[in-house]
Amino acid sequence: MSMKKTEGGVTAAKGFLAASTAAGIKKNGSMDMAMIYSEVPCVAAGTFTTNVVKAAPVKWDRKIVYDYPTAQAIVCNSGIANACTGTEGYNYCEKTAQAAGECLNIEKYSVLVASTGVIGQQLPMGKLEAGVRAMATKLDNSLVAGTAAAEAIMTTDTRKKEIAVSVEIGGKEVVIGGMCKGSGMIHPNMATMLGFITTDLNISKDLLNKALKSVIPDTFNMISVDRDTSTNDTVLLLANGLAGNDEITEENEDYQIFKEALYYVNEYLAKCIAGDGEGATKLLEVNVKGAKDVKQAKVVAKSVCTSPLVKTAIYGNDANWGRLLCAMGYSGEEFDPYQVDLFIESEFGNLQLVENGMATDYSEEFATKILSSEYVKANINMKIADGKATAWGCDLTYDYVKINADYRS
């Protein structure tokens, strides 16, 4: 597949516009609302939080994605999550969609909504509706507008997260653009994790949903910052068909090309979130191979990636490999510890710490050097069969506690 990375994010694909505004939801007066709009109706796909406590926007979006044939706009606010807000909170989703629908001259049931921020507070609807009206007049297809939208949905994120790629499908250039936010309360089984992906591909709704659901388990569902699965996790994917390719209605070569590109976009955005965990200084990648099957590999990789003691060791550049084996051991999976090999890797080198469950004669100094990178990999071989998986997380720092101790203030 000849895929190339291009500039921009959600406005990179044909026919997509974006806008952002400071509606006054955040106390600091920063940008806190974003809008994505397609010039024509889109088929929509979505995946949502597995938390039993589901925020109002999640319930609204599930209804739109599952029960309606098309969608054309997304409205997102940051600062307030609209979670644990009861019937009133759900009604506010409908009011937001209604306001956007009136401004954009589309049905309210073609407007998806998303929120991120503090749980339990009601949205200030006056500010929200004013924000929707302001954004509707500022919609722009420029890459700058897409980037501004990516910045507007940030909460404790320290940097925007966006990507765009292009591939050739059916003789036409197809672009996939995306943006996401997430820094804390990140442990999707989908954190707060919001992802919005746009494409000008022409594809059936069924296959769009199938493609998204096939790539989520190995991308967004394999990241963790803090083991807390948010009430608001949402990934939305809109396809408007403006690339002009023949509609993809079967799992043919064109579908596979799209799915590979979609996987790349999702993995890139997921790693952006994992590396920007609250207070984090580095991205941690855990690669497990040699497991009895993929399921075991995923469980073990996540157990290592989410261990607070592993995360603090990574922060301290401490090659305390016993913590990694310990996290494997309490994962609930059966294996022979005296069969496990463990390596650490970064741009500074690759070093085996453990062979067959025992320490090698490695250099602590070199191990510390490897771990001092901003992108550290732990590579584990269980030597049982050929199951493999990758999980992404981050180190655990003093700043994580500081950020979360006074998040509401």
C-alpha cells in the first residue's frame, strides 16, 4: 500500500470544514468548543466507552450512529463532561444538536455531540448555544481551522493531536484526517478519550463500521495512562464520499487498503495520547510475543503497561525488571516465568535484561541510558507459541498526582 502522510487533520479530506471558539465554559477563557462539518451527508461509525456509567453525549451519539443513516456535523465542548447529569444532561445534547442543526440547516439527528471535562456538572446551555452559533459562521476548510479545532478540545493535554494521510483507492486520492484528545482518565476499552476521524472515501455504512471496529481493539483499546476508563470515551468516523471512488460495498482490495490506512491513523493518535499522559515525560511501549495466543499477549502487555511500579521505574530510568515480571505474574495468565526473555529498547540501544526468567550480566549504566529516552520499549518473549500484542502507556510522575489532586479547581 502506498500511503503518504500529509499536512493537517480533520479538514484535510475533501468537503470537511472546522471551527472553534472560546464559549466561556472553561474558567481560563481558552478555546473550549470545536465543530466539524461536512458539506454533504456522511455515513457514520462510532465506538464508545465500556464504562457502565455512560455520559449523555455517548448515549446521544450511539443513537445517531446506530439508528440514523447519515450524520453531517460534530460539536464538541471541553471543560464539562456532561456525565452523571441525568435526563437534563441528555436533553442538553438534543438542544446542542438542535442549535447546530438550525445554524447549519441540517436535521438535529445528523449532529453528533461530544463533551470532556469535569463529571457531574450541567452544561451552561446559554454559552454552549452561543458557541455553536459563533462556530457555524466561522467554518473553514483550511488546515489551520482543523488544527485550531484539535487545540480547542484539549483539557489537561499538553499538545494537540492530529494527523492526515492519503492513499489511492479505485484510481482516486482518498484522504483520512483525524484529531483526538486525551491525557488523563485513559484506559479505554474503546479515556477521557475523544477521537474524530474524517474521510472523503465512498463506502457503505456497514463496512465503515466494520473497518472501525476492526482497528480499535489493537489501537485505542491498547493504551492506558491510569487504568481509569472514562465515562465519555468516543471515537467517531465520518465518510462523505467526495473522493469519487466507486462505493466500497464488499471486503475487497480497496477495503483492505482503507482499513490499513485507518489502522495507521488510529495507532498514531492512540500513541499521541499515551505519550501525553498527565504529567508524563515518556511514551512506554510494551511488546509481547511468544504468548499462547493474542488474548494472552494483550492481557500481559496491558498488565505490564498499567503497573504503577513499572511506570514509576520507567520515570526514574530504573531497569527494575522484577517489576515487569511481577506485573506479568498477576495478570491472571498462566506461563512459566523461567521461560521469559526481556529486553529494553530506545534510540540509544537494545539490551537484554532477562533470559529464561533470570538476570543477564547487563550494564546498569547502559540500561539507564536506554531508559532516559522519551520513547521506551519493553520487549517480552514468553516462548510459548506465536501470540503477540502491543500496548502503550507512559511513566508515572509527581505531576500526575498534582494535576489530578486539584483538577476541579
